[in-house]
Amino acid sequence: EAQVTQNPRYLITVTGKKLTVTCSQNMNHEYMSWYRQDPGLGLRQIYYSMNVEVTDKGDVPEGYKVSRKEKRNFPLILESPSPNQTSLYFCASSQPTLSGNEQFFGPGTRLTVL
Amino acid sequence: GNSVTQMEGPVTLSEEAFLTINCTYTATGYPSLFWYVQYPGEGLQLLLKATKADDKGSNKGFEATYRKETTSFHLEKGSVQVSDSAVYFCALRDSGYSTLTFGKGTMLLVSP
């Protein structure tokens, strides 16, 4: 089954404790992206990657890091989480085409930073 | 830059009512337009899309027409069901490799 998986689905942590949210896709997609969803703000892009070893900042990259060492994986790293990073996070992947192409989303990771 | 504006929710309807969720956009070039749906506790799923002016996307009884002259992509359904209760996001992408720009989402609540 074609899918994007994220782990963990739920995480409660404390300020300053480094964490990683994993994302993996099995569709051989080149493009992967991380979003955060907050009430009243919709989805905002954090980072994206157009291929292995190619990453770039989205709209709200501060406080986050990513890496793309393999095509299928795109982990999101919070080196020193803060309460304002409490949010619902989504990973997505797609295969770019000249016309519009669908992004496939993971189920989400709900992060609470105390 | 690109932007998407959606009507604020929640939109509250009775079953079998007609639905319209307005979406307008600002973009350079000729974007592709999308509607995504998020059911409670789930990720986003593509509902429909349109890639050029006057295209109509349709799926599961939902429709939206790409109107370049009014820069709009309004979502419609003739008869909503309780199972349509979800958050709906309008989005655009202006090239195959560019990022999706989302609206803030509109919650739809359908009562029996």
C-alpha cells in the first residue's frame, strides 16, 4: 500500500530535550515536505526537499532541522524544543510533474512541549 | 507571493443541504489548484484538483471550477452528508516542483 508513515503519532516532551520525528514514504517520490498545523493558521511549510541531499527552508523553519540522506526518509529534528513548537506536524511526499501533482500526507504527529 | 483565502468556518449545514466553500487565490503564472480534506484525527487527502483555467475537478459529488478571471476555485456539493463533516483546505501550486500554498481551512459540520 502506498503510504507516508510518521513516528511517533503522539509525543509529550519538555523544553530543550532534543527529539526527532521520522517520516518515510514507499512511493519513490522525489519531493518531501514538513508542515505544521495550528488553529487559525492552517498549514505552514517548515522545510522541503526536492531530492536526496537537497533541502530548503519553507515559511517557518526556525527551530527545526531536516536531513535527506535517503530518498524514502525525511526526519524532522527539533534540537531544543520550545513550547511554541507545540503543534500538529504532517509529512508529505509527491512526484513532481509539469501539471499539478498530488501530495500524499502522513497521519500526523501531535507534539506537546511543556 | 502566492496566497489562498478561504471563507472562515465553521460552516454548519443540515444533511442534504447545498454546500459552497469559497476560495480565492493570488499567484504568479498559471497555478494548479487543489482541494484537500482532513477528516477528524487524520492527515490530509486530495479531494480534487484542476490544472488550467476552466477545468472542473470533481470527486465524491464535490466539484470546483478553475476561474482565472475571478481567481477563484469554489468548492460545491449538491447534497451533503454527515460523513462529509471535515476540514477542507484550498491550495495552489505554481509549478511541479514548487511548494503547496494552503488556505487556513474551513470546517464543515453536517447534522442529521
